[in-house]
Amino acid sequence: MNIIIIHHGPLPQYSQPVSGSALRAEQLGLALSQAGHNIQWLGKGVPAPNGYQDRADLLDLLSTLKYDAVLLIQLEEAPHVEHLNVPIIVDLYAQRLLEANFSGTLEHDTLCVLRALRAGDLFLCSNRRQYWSWVSILSLAGISLDPAPIIELPLMSHPPRKPAPPKSPIVIGGGVWWPWQNPWEGIRRSVAEMDRLECGDLHWYGAPLDGDAQIPNDLLEHKRFHYFSTVGLSQFRAALSTASVAFDWMELNPERQLALSFRQLEYISAGLPVITYPDSPFADMMGEAGWCSWDLEQSLEHALCFPEECRRRSTIALELADQLKPEHVIEPLLEWLENPEKRPETPNPLGDIAEAWSSAEREYQIRQLLEQQVEQLQQELVQKETEIKEKNKAEAKLLSSIDRLSISIEQISGFKNEALTIAGHRIEATQRSADDLSKENALLRADVEKKSAELIAMDQLTKRLEHDLTNLRKELQEERQRRSIFKR
């Protein structure tokens, strides 16, 4: 079967900090792929060819792909795909309605949830507590529970690995700082107990989404508390492999009582027994893979002072991680995919109200945007009118300058004509002088040619005379020679 998984942001880059939604998208996709399904991930905000930016991009991308089902990791995308004639699977692993009470987005998230419930044909949750929580909301949304279209699909472990505990006990914990998670009181109690026991250090990883970590001063100054901010997943896993025990103790609230955390799966996959409180989904499933008690101090004492017991519980943590491997966890979804089908339509008044509310909200936002644009255009109009007035003034100045330039041009033209007349007279006079000079030059040339001819004639005469003189000298010499003979 061809399945498309729609998520937000890139899939995990293990050298970088990783979001839970990215891990969930990757885990589900890999588990389905290992079971023989063809998986295509589409990420919002991810570059092409596997990404899109908005609804139009997503629909264009879907029109080019072949698929038999769509799995949504983010509820916000449900309205974009509810018209598709394939089963829509919506992952409800996060308690969005409870989270929204802390993040101040209850109105927005309520609409997202109701619209996602209207669009979905099958819903996923991460634990039994979530199952009963969502079943009530499904019923309230008018969705038939005969049978309930929701299955429990826990978060998945990764290949378990046995830790290498340090000589001095290290307690490790962390995660992204969400508004609904407050670890500080638990951390204070922990370092105080470590002081009493005179052993152990607490290493804490993570930061708020904006990266602005506000650590309480009393903890920053405590010698047993070590803060490492946000690191890549590979680096965090390396730190887990050298720790002794994991610490997962948040201020109790409804969201924490229903949510299973990805870091809890990281802890047991690293073979770390976990110190936590009883009222949580992880506590329901952990057994002896750690210490689950309201008495945090006693749990810490057992973890730090009894290494053999810590090693025993570490082995149990690895066994629990083995039970939560992808090939085991994915089985309920694989069974449903053997015969997937669209959910029968039922009256859904809350979904209809949510859709109408969302439409009204969109129209209100569009109206606000249009009003802002009108106000901006009016301001631009006033600005343009001012600019036109200034341009008219500048144009009047230019016209005045043009008039002055025209007068100047006429004056220059008159001066030019006068100058041309004078120049013409001078040229004419110069021309006459040139004619006289040409005639005189011709006479001189003729005289020069005549003299040249005379010189040539004289040269020729000179040559004849020299020749005659030479002959006379020869005759004179011969005559002298004859006379000399006669004298003898």
C-alpha cells in the first residue's frame, strides 16, 4: 500500500536537536516501510521535492503522487485533505487541547482538533489514558463509537543498548521546555537529597523553543546541578549511555497525567531506570524499570546507594524497550490497513460549528487585511497627491526656465548668424589670398623646374668635359712617352 505521511518541518537530523513530531513521523514511516508498505513523507517548510509551503503547494504535490491512505502528524493539515477519496489517519499522540491551556492557544487548537476529527477516518493515540480521553471527545464530536475508530499506538523505542555507568552516579534528564512542563521543584528536591547522601550529580539538557533558558539562580549556583542546554539527538544519546539513572519529574497537571514523552522512551532504550511519579502513562507501563513513587527522596536514595538494584532495574528497562520496538508497536495499525475504509459520515454539529467558526475567522482576517490595505492605499493616495502638487510646482518652474531658455536660444541664434556672416567674409578673403598664393606657387614651381632642368644640363656638360679632359690627359701621357723614346 502507498501511504503518504504529512508532517511539519524536516525529518530528524540526528546531529541537530529533534522535535517529537519529527520523531513520530519517522518512526511510523519506518515501521510501516519495514512491514512492506511504500511510504512518502511530505514536510511543510521542507524544500522540494518532498516539501510544500501552503495548501496550494500541498494539493499540487498530492496531484502528482499515487497513494492509498494519508497519515497526518499535524492536525492543522486535516482541512486540506478531508476531500480526498482515501482513508485519512490522524495522529492524536499529543494532548493538544490540554497543551493549549498552557500556551494560550485554546481557541485556535480547539478549532484544529474539531476540524481534524471531522476529516479523520482513523485516529491514533499513544497510551490507554489518552484513548479514554479522546474517545469522549470523539463521541462529543458526533463520531460513532461502534466500533471506536481509534487505536492505541505507543511511542516507539529505538534499538536498546546497555549503558556504561560512571564511577560517580550521574542522574540525567531534560527535554524541550514546554509551558506545561515545570521540572524545577523536582530538581531542587533531587540536589538537596544528593547533598544529604553526599553523592551524585544531576545533568540537565534542553531549553525553551526560543532558546532563552532562564535557569533559577539557586540551581545555577548548586555544585551538583549541571546544565547543558539543547544538543543534537546523537549527543544526547551519547550522554545517556554514560549516566546511571534517568530523572523524569515534572510538576503535576492534566497534560502530564495523559502524555507519554519521547524522552522516556530514550531513557529505557539506553537501559536507564527512570525515577518518576505514579500518576502518568509511563508509570502505568514501566513496572520495575525504575522507581515510581511520590517519595522522590527515597527513590533517589535507592538509585544512588544500591548499585546492584540499579543494574537489575536497568535490565528491566531494556526489556520494556524491547517490547516497544517498532515492529511490535505498529501491529494494530497494520491490522487496520489490511482493510482500510472511509468512516461513515455522521452528523457532526461541533465539526460544522468549527468549520463555520474557522470560515468566519478567515473572513474576519481577510477583512482586517483588506482594511489594512485600504488604509495603506489611502495613505499612499495622500502621499501621491502631495507628490503631484510638488511635481506641478516643479513643472511650473521648469516652464519658466524653458521660456528663459527660449529667449536665450533666440539671442544665441542671432549671435550665431552674425558670427557666420563675419566668418563667411573672412573665409572669402582667405580664399582669395589662397588663390593668389596658389598662382605664385605655380610660378615658383615652374621656375624651380626650369632651374632643375638647367642643373641637369650642366651636370651632363660637366660629365662630357670631365670625359674630354680624361682623354686629353691620356693623349698627353702618350705623347710624352713617344718623346722619351726619340731622345734615347
